[in-house]
Amino acid sequence: MIIRVRTNTGVWRVEDLDATTATTSDVLSVISKTRPHVVYEKPLSFDPRCDRPIDPSAPLIQQGLGHGAMIHCRVDVATCAENTVEAAAGGGAAASTDGSGVGEAVAPVASAGANTKRVIGKDGSIRLVHADGASAPTADRGFRKGLLPLRDMKMAWTLQEFTAMDDKFNFKIQRQEASFVGKGGVHLETSAAGEFQNF
């Protein structure tokens, strides 16, 4: 059985649940395998406002939740990084607390095989959070197609440096200085043109 969990960060699919005995604790345990540090601000509920929580002791099937059902909850965004993202970043969310993202509310981070961004939590800590979208976050931010963003090339640019780099990609059409046609010029071979037209 598959249950979809709609959170304030997106929809999570919870798969491989036993349709007859699955409870909310089973749903939470499957979520904790991929997002081990998630903090729930509101419990699993029937409605998007989380006003009607699901009974954790009764099986989901007895509460009218079957295959493909949608349930809702609210989570702390800063704690929703997937463990696959953390492994690629080299040691979890704490690996991003190197101070490089201080002053930025959200900054994309390129990691191996994952699309993540840095988020400043309520306590001021910087954590990696899974970002929906293309797998290469710098693909659309490049200075030109196939190039890195300007800030990834160099942190500070002067106007002269930028225009000098930009001129490498500007091609100006100039007038030809000397003709490559001989002194006799060009003439039309009328007999060949007539034969071609009559062919």
C-alpha cells in the first residue's frame, strides 16, 4: 500500500505498507528511513490544517485510508534533508555549518547526485535541505550556456574584468578589406545557365 504525505515542503510517498495492519507509526518509521532528523510541528492528520489528527492506535484501513490516500502534516523545513543528500554532502546537515552560507537565507549547493539548498533554521544553524527541480542547480544560472555562474568563477568582479570576459563571446562582423575575386571580376556563364534551366 502507498500513502502520500503532504507536508509544507512537498508530497512524500510512503511505500510498502501492509494494507491491513499499517498504522501511523509505520508511516513515520518509513519516513524516518529517508529523513531521519525530521521534526513534526503538527501530527499526521486528515485535513491540510491538521485539525483532525489520525488515531495512532487504529490501523489506517479502519479509518478510511486506503491505497493512494493523502494525509497531511506540518514539519520543520530545516530538518527535512534526506539521508542520501547528507551522505553526498559528507556527514549530514552539520557538514554545511562551515559559515560559508552566513548571511544567505537560501543558497543552492551542488552535491554529488543531489539537488540541495542551504536553509537557516530557527536557531540560526545552517542545514542542507532537499530542493525540488532539476538535478543540476547551476544549469540555468550560468553566465552563458555551458558556463558556471559568475560568482562560482570569481567572488568579486570589476567592470573591466567582466567586459573583457564578455568580449570573448562577442563576434563583430567587419567589412572585408580586400576582395578575393580576381581583377576580371565575376561574369555569368549564360550558356551553362540556359542549359541548367532547360534540364
